Amino acid sequence: MDDVVIVHKNDADATRLADLTEARLNGGYRIYRALSNQAESPGDRPPGDLDPKLVISLGGDGTLLYAARTWGLNGAPLVGVNMGRLGFLAEIDPKRFPEVLGNVLDGKAEIQDRKVMDFSVTRSGQEIHRATVINDLVVNKGAPARILSLSLSIGGRDFWTYKADGLILATPIGSTAYNLSAGGPVVYPGLEAVLVTPICPFTLATRSIILPLDFNVEVIIGEKSNDVLLTADGQRVFQLMPYDRIKVFRSQSVVKLVVNPHRHYLDTLKIKLGLFYEQPS
């Protein structure tokens, strides 16, 4: 019997929809339930090594990121139902969810691969951490009122030393997250690229740059940059030291996202960003 994971927010609407979904699937699948904030119910959280056929996320982009990082990188399709307001990733309207779920179970849903990236942290020549990131990596200061020195190397070439509050390394998926708030560009999610966006740079000439994912992008922490944090997908935090090196590179994993059959990604952008189009006269 195939396994299905249902991840949902801890609120009445998401819980009610999770109950209805479980009732519909009951009998044909083994159902595992989890809250998107695992700290709220650690005893009920499904095992991380579960190999589900389908992952259903009922919440917002944070819920979907949690579900994707925990179970979606194994190739299982993810259905992201937007129970909140924003939601660039969780794009299925709750009213459309029964139809979309039926298409998924019948093998008729449109599923698109979303590229992610791996990263590593090296200290004193030794790799101390390696993982996959779906949205973004953020290097920022733990202490207020302190400017960081972060050097960017591209393909082994020294490129730029940023004087800034921090630096964002984003996937195209994450281009509409912190990267967008920091003034970075929106990049179509199907592309293979890494976006480098400074946070509050000291000089006005400093801008974002979009690079191919296979360009061997590396960030080196400056010698006087203490109390530096690395946050992955807004949910995992690591302490960094001077001279630590952060490298991003192509991942062998992909996120398989069930897309909204009634709305194109560009339509989502228009709605979420409040864009309008005026027909030329």
C-alpha cells in the first residue's frame, strides 16, 4: 500500500481540510499526518526517511518548504494548497483542491520539476556541513549595527567583496522570497541559476547578479566578520566563523510540484505583485 504524507498548519481551516483529505484517501493509502511546525507535535511527526508516493501541503510557502525538504526531495509530487494570502509556491486554491487531487490520483495532473541547489560549508579545509536548499541561503549578522565583509568567488575567480548587512544566495524558486524583498530580481522557476543579492549594501553601486548554477559560486567570510549566521530556507540556522567558505552547486534532487491547472506562473506574479497590463492604443 502506498504512503501519503499530509502536512498542514495548526489552524482550524487547514486541520479541517486535512481531515477531509484523509477521509477521501483512507482505504487506498497509508496516511501520515504532520504539522508544519514539528516542534508542536514531535511525537506525531512521520519519519523523515519515509518514501511517500504523494506529499500534500496545506498551508503557505513555509509549510510547503518544510514538506519538500523533509519528504519532497525523494521525487514524490507535492501538492501545495494555499491556506493563507501570499503563496508563490503553494498555488492551489482550496476550492480547486478536490479537482487537483483527483487529477493527481488519476495520473492526469501537470507536474513540473523545480531546480534546487546543494551547498557546503568548509572550515580550515574541512567540509563541516552539506545539505540541499530549496529557496535560499542567507548570510547575515547575529549582532546589530555591524557591517559584514563577504567575498564572492565565481568559477575560481575573485569577483567582489560585499560590505553589507548580509548576502542572499537564492534559487529561482526563492527569487520571490527574501531576495525580492531585498531588491533582487524575479527569475522564472524553471531556470537553472543562482541569484546573489546583497542585504543593505554599503555602496549604491552594489547590485544583484544572476549566475548559471554550474559556475562554482563561493562566498568567503571576512576575517573581521564575527557572529555570522547562515540560514537555509528560513528554517535551519548555522553559526559561521571568519574564513568559512560557502559553496553552492547543482543538486541531483528536484522538487516535483503539481501546478495550478487554471493559473499560469505569470498570472500568479501579476496577482501577488499587483501588476497590471494596459493595452497599447
